Amino acid sequence: MRTINRGELALAAALSAVAGYVDAVAFVHLGGYFVSFMSGNTTQMSASVVEAMTGPALKCLSIIALFVVGVMAGTIVRRLTGQARGRAAVMLSVSVALGVAAVLGSVWSGYAALMVAAVAMGMLNSVFEKSGEVSVGLTYMTGTLVKAAQRLVDAAFGGERWVWARHLLLWLSMAVGALIGAAAYRGMDLGSLWFPFVTVASLTAVIVFVPAGQGNARA
């Protein structure tokens, strides 16, 4: 987080908000399951196994598997397209997946739509990648909050003053995105999935068409 510029930070915040939005829609529609927060699904899966609740355990496992498939797909896209075009290519792939989810949610099956959304959320984690590793986590906030707390202590002991705020911004973005997603679902049901599609597609267009010197980082 220390090395990303303001344009990248704004992009990361926007994408974390998208992740929170989609997760809130899924959580409400599926009755307590996540499509971007796999720690929650893992805990629920294990608890369901102990309680002999096979259906919920299998549902959690299927979402986790699809999320992992999404991560793998995003990583493959990133490696095939190279460093210069990798971010835009991953975001385009996420846009396509979210578009498919929105169509499915509008004309066929909400469950199928949100399973595709789980793949999209996995892919999203490859947007910020350096040396084959995720450099900014967009869909999970536990580590982000840990880093915010650590950097706040660093600041109190004479370290960099505001690095902690960058981590906290990502958490706040996800929280606000989740609030908006839950509210949108109440009014529009799964039609609310069109908003994250439009958002990511628009951000992808900015990355592709705005020169890097104007704040767009392509790495």
C-alpha cells in the first residue's frame, strides 16, 4: 500500500466497494452466504458439518470452489496478457462475469447468477498483482484491518504518519459498498447486479483509454 499512487488507491477503493456491494446482495439473497468473503463461508461450512447440515455445508463448499476457480482464472489472464495489459485484461474479464451474472439474475436463476458472481469476485483479486502475488487485497478485510492497526502503531512511534489511513479506506469502502448493495437489493432484487457490472466496465474503460500519465496505472 505504500507504493501505490493516488490513482491506484482510488481504483482499489472503488473495487473494494464493488466487492462489498456484491457480497451484500449475495448475503441477503442466499440467506447468509458470501461470494467474496471466504472466511465466513469456511466457518459456516465447518459448523454445518458438525451440525450434520449437509445442504448448507455443500453450498458453502461450492461457493468456495467457484471463488478459487475465479482466482485461478484471473491469475491465468494476468499471466497470458503480460504486465502492461494485465490489469485491464483482468478487469475486462471481471466485467464480463458480472454482466453474465446480471443477465442470469434478470432472466433465469438468482442462484446461478450469484455463483457466477463468486467467480467474478475471485478474479477481482488479480487486479493488483506484483511478482505473481496479490499486492492489494480487495475482497477480504481482516488482513487490511490488521495492517491498519499495525501502521497506526508505527505512526505513534514515529513512523509514516498516514499509511494506516490507506488500509482503513479500503475497509470503509467495502462497508459503504455493502450498505449500498443491501439497500439496492431491497428496491431492485437481483436487478441490483447491473450496478457493479456498469461500475467495473466503466473503470475498465478508464484504464484502457486514459493515458497512464494522467493517473492511470497499468501494472
